[in-house]
Amino acid sequence: SDSRILRLKGEGFFDVTHDANRPFIVRTTHASIQALGTRFDVAAYPKDTVTDAILTSGSILFTTELKHHSVVKHLVPGDKLSMNYLSNSLRISRVDTAFYISWKEGRLFFQGQQFQDIAKAMERKYDVKFRFADQDLAEKRLNGYLDKESLNEALEALRLTLQFRYKIVDSMVVIYR
């Protein structure tokens, strides 16, 4: 065909060679991401109201509809674009891309990320849900990595750093002081 189009529900990491004759495009429910010879991660889970695109090298064009008009953003390496379809807001920030692509090797690498962001990554890794009884804990920043730890081992390692308590009920992890 004249193009390479992939439809994504979930998260995927792409390492794409540029081919002007056959563009590579990732389509999610709300956005279209065109690779221009690049390595990037897209997170577009069906139940999430946010689509994220994180560029590790090369460049991409992110296209979406925002308030009834088309928006196109060109990302450079280290950019994270977050499109919130509930609030119709788009944000581009500079990030350490290692955190966002470490899931490919089954690891969670974090440097200065908030606990709530680490918890979201842990939800996907361990197939659980997190609930924070204390928003201050959710906003605490952490450095480190989790590799082959079980859920309990990972929670214990984090607990030693942040001094919190937790309980697991079915597949819900509740974090509290």
C-alpha cells in the first residue's frame, strides 16, 4: 500500500525508518501520529481520557481535533505531548524519556516522577488499581527503578522511601499515611 497505518488501543513503542513514499501513521481513537524517521512511545488506553506521545529520537507530527479545529504539533526528542480529551487541553513538556520507555524491558525507571505517575505505570505492570487516601503522598517525587519485583516487593521498596502504609483488597492497592 501507499502508507503504513497502525490502529492502537493501549501502549506501543515504535522504531520507524523514514520512507517518504510510505508514511508510518499511528491512529488512536482521538489522534494521529505520523513518524518522520523516529523512535517514540504512544499511550492511548481506551478507558483513559488522555493520549500521550513521548519522542525519544527523530521527529513526529501529532494531529488531533481540539475545540472543533485541527491541531498539529511537531515534537522534538525529549518532548511529551499530553492531550486531555475531557478538558480539551493539550500540553507539551520536556521529560526524561527513560521513564516512559522502560516498560518495554519489564522495568519501571523513574527519576523525579510523582508517586501517582509511578502508580499508573505499576497498575499496568501488575494489573491492579491504585487509590491514594492522601494526595500529598501521590505528589511525592521518587528516584529509582523496579525490575523483577513482585507487587508486594515493589510496594515495600517504595514504602521504605516514602514512609506510607498500604493495603491490597482484591486488585485495589490503597495507599495511606
